[in-house]
Amino acid sequence: MEHGFDQTTTDRIAARAGVTERTYFRHFADKREVLFDGEKQLREELTKALASVPAHVEPLPALRAAFHGAVPLIEGNRPVSELRARVIEVTPALQEREVAKVAALVVFLTEALKARGVDARIAQLCAQVGMGICAVATQRWMHDPSAGLDAELEAAFRELHEVSAEFGAKR
């Protein structure tokens, strides 16, 4: 935030953190990864939450439950996420990395749904749609946290259901 992403070196980041640059690279593959460090923890939370959903629950409701399970992690990281979003917004290389990270989460969720016995095509569709819903809910919550992320997730899933019902009725 102080110097801009492109102008901030890994040496400067390491010094600010009180570690050597060598130690820095033991934790992060490159400078961009500093801003995406929470991905592993998010995957762990989603895995744990999805595992707690009974096997008979359909894919999208199972993902909805998993996203709700990750809410405490996401809400707890809000101060850092706000700063991170501002840096990403003005840095094209980070925007590309964010798209790649979201795509990796879609693959991860697809595989998790397939492991639950969901057909591969349906698993990929639900993972993509679910991540989109989660992104919309998170953006809404970041803009106005008053309702809470749980409520924004529920609203976004409800809106998808309403739009899908309208689509089905018009066919």
C-alpha cells in the first residue's frame, strides 16, 4: 500500500517482516503469493465444511453449506482482504493471478463434488456457479458488511434459485 506492488521488492518485504529474503522464499514462491497466502486455509475450511454435509445433499446446497462453513475465516480476514483488494485492483499481474486462483478453487470444488459421487459435468457446473455466487456475496459484503456474509450468501443463492425458476418457466 505504501509503495505500490511493482515498486516493492521481496527484499523490502522480508526486511519489513523481520526475516531474510531466503526465509521469505521458503514461505512464498514469488512476490504475488504474499497476497494469496490464505488459499490453503480456505481449501481446508471448505473441505472440512463439505465433509460435514450429509452425502444425500444435492451439489449446490452442499456447496452453500461449505461456503457458510468458511464464513468465519473470511470474515476474520476482512481487514487484510480490504487492503489486498485495493492492491489487486490497481495491479494487472495480480488480477491475472486472482483469476487463476479462483479457477484453481473451481477445480478443487469440482473434484470434491466428484468425490461425493456427483457426475463430472454436473460437479464442474455446480463448482463454477457456486464460486460465482460466493464471489457475488463476498463483493456485496465487502461493499456493505451490515448484513453479514452469511446473509449475503443466502440472498445470492436465493436469487439464483429465483432466476433459475423464471428461466425454467419461460422455456
